[in-house]
Amino acid sequence: MSAVSDALKDARTEYEQHLGACRQCRADAAPCAVAKHLWRLYNKARRDRLRAESA
């Protein structure tokens, strides 16, 4: 289960770092395509963690 938790933490960290570093994300109110993709990866990791906990 540690690998699942690590994946979730890594996905969240990558998303937050991108938001802080991306000029487009900082300038616009809407996230860029890369930020949306990273958010989808975070959501997938979150769902995987929930599945692992319920199993």
C-alpha cells in the first residue's frame, strides 16, 4: 500500500509544482492543458488508493 500512497503524493506534488512554475497557469484563471492532465493523474492515483484501502 505504500507504493499507492507514494503515487498519490507524487501526483499531487507534481501538480502543485506545475501550478507554481507554469506562466500560463499563474497568469490565467484557468489551468493549462498540462495542469489538467496532471490533475487527472492525481485523481486516478486517488481512486487507486481508495480501491486499495477498501480491498
